[in-house]
Amino acid sequence: VLTKASDAKGNLDLEGAISTSKALLERFREKTNQDIQELQELSEWDTFTIAFYGETNAGKSTLIEAVRILLGDSEKLATQQKFKELAKELRIDPQSLAALDESIHQLESRLSESQRDAETLKEKLQGLEVQQSVQLEEIKTTIEQKRRSLSVWQRLVFLFKKLDEEKNLPARELKLVQFRARNKANLDAVAAETFKLSQELNARRSERAQVESALAQLVPLQDGNIIGNGRSDFTLQSHAYRFTVDGQKFQLIDVPGIEGDEKQVMSSIEMAVKKAHAVFYVTRAASPPGSGSEGQEGTIDKIKRQLGKQTEVWAIYNKSATHPQVLNGESLINKNDSIGLGDMGKSLTGTLGEETYKGHICVSGIPAFLASASCLVPSNPHFKSREKFLSAMS
């Protein structure tokens, strides 16, 4: 009886173990199937894929935009063609716009000067007119006083005779009338000139407003629209740009910045990284990625979590160069940059491993973009930056 009971218990334990094993295997099978499905959905078998990954405002989109222009991305070429055709149709060019702006500036200065001159002349003429009016009143007062002081006999005499002041009075009154007429003519002439300048200025401003309206049509087509403005939420979704160069297909994925509200971009970042055959970690800092504190996940922690399974990771140090002077040295990077990049390499090698981290490349994205961009509206800050560089170099 004891033997049968022991055998029954053993059978129950074995069945339980088998049941547990089956459940675990089923979960493993489901997870494997999910991984296989995800791999099938994300994998690019015939297109080498590189993800541009990094902090907000590191210049990922700037680098990609420069590459799109330089390598003739078909989508970029089509947009540039539309820009040039529309600009020609609207008859807009930077030189004409600059001439129009200069004309407006000159008219504003002339109008302001004309208005000042008109006001000065008006005050001067009013002063002279008041002065002559006062003199005329003084003559009238003198005549009245002299008339009152005449004797009876003198009054009889001056019934047929005029005082000297009375003889001069009509001429002085006529002179005042003529003076007022000349003043009015002068003021009318100045007012007419001011009005003419005002009309011309309004016409130029109206023309400028029409140009602005036309420029608004060009804005969505200009180079650099994918470049962010520093906001952490500028790029919320990954976007792939496909190229074919010398028969080689590849694509570059612009990944949202890993800073800011990561909940909004986490899925997009993870999908892009999983799809990529290689990752370019783009940074503006020639120093190791920051670590977290007090429970906060730092950049190096995010890199380890998001790129830990990658097979190939390169760092791209995007040297900031908003002024031509940065490009005048013998090398793009200085001694401090070199030391910082060495420390960054040690940090990334320690985090990702020697097999994964391949080293760093030094570039400067803004000058590359400005040198290659050809479709920019004059009001675009990039247009002004390009003019600054062109004033210092070819």
C-alpha cells in the first residue's frame, strides 16, 4: 500500500513538473514568436540602415539634411525643384527683395525728415506771422492814441489828412496778407512732398506685403525644414530618408531626442534603434555622456539601455560652428576637445563594449548645411547665417 501511494505521489509530482514546463515553454514560444514577428516587421534586408541617435539639439537633423542635399536625395531634389520653379514664377530673388527693403528704409528716412522739416517750417512761419501781426497791431494802437491826443483844431485838420502811420497802414496790411499767402503756399508744397513720400512708401510696403505672402508659399519648400529649433518636442516621430548611391541602398533615420518627455518618444526611439544596422550617437559635447543622480536616468544610462544590443555604434562629435572663425584653425577640434573625446570613448567603450563601440568622427553640421543649401527665403535665419559665412570665406 505504501509503495502504491508513493508511486501515485511521484506520478503527481511528475505531471505537475511536466505541466509547469509546458506552460514555461508556451510562454517562451510566444515570446520567440513575438520577437520573430517584430524582427520581420522592423528588419531591412536589402537596405543598410543607420539611426541618428542623441540628445535634443545635437544636430542630428542638420547632418541628415546636409547629406540629403549633397547626395541628391530624390525627395529633396523634387522639393528643391518646386521651390525654384515657384520662386521664378513669383519673381522673387534675394537681390530684388534686398533692393525693395532698402527702398523702404530710404523712403522712411526721407518721410521722417520731410515731416520734421514741415514742422520746423510751420513753427518758423507762424512765429514770423505773429511778429508781423503784433507790429501791425502796435501801429493801429499808435494811430488810435495819436487820434485821441489831437486838439479840436488838429482833429478838423486830420479829417482831410492822414497821420504818417495811417498812410503806411494799408501797405503793412497788404504785406501781412501776402506773407500769409506765401506761407500757405510753402506749407502746401512741403505737405504735398510729404504726402507724395507717404504714398510712395505705402506702395512699397504693399509690394513688400505681397512679397511676404508669396514667400509664405516658399517656406514649406525651403531647405532645412526638418532642422529643429531647440524644442525638445520638435521631432516626436522617427523619419527615414532613403538613398541609392552607386547602386548601394541605404537609409538614415532621424530619431527623436532622448531628452525631455521620453514617454512621448520612447516607442519611436526603440523601434528606430531596433531597425538600425548601425547607430550614430550624435553629440555637441566633447565629453562623456552624463550620468543620472537621485533616481534620474542619465544619458549614459539611456545609451546602455537603448543601444546595449546594437552591434555597431559610432559617436559623431558635431562641433558647434556658428561663426566662420571656428573653421579658420588647422583642425576642427582643439586640444580640450581631443581630451574630452578620449574620455568619451573610454566611457562608451566601458558601457557598450569594445565589439560594439567603433570610435568617433568629428564634423560640423551647420557649415556643411549652409554651404550646400540653395533654397532659402531671405527671412530665414539660415539665409542670414550663410551670408555671414560667405562674407568671410568662399
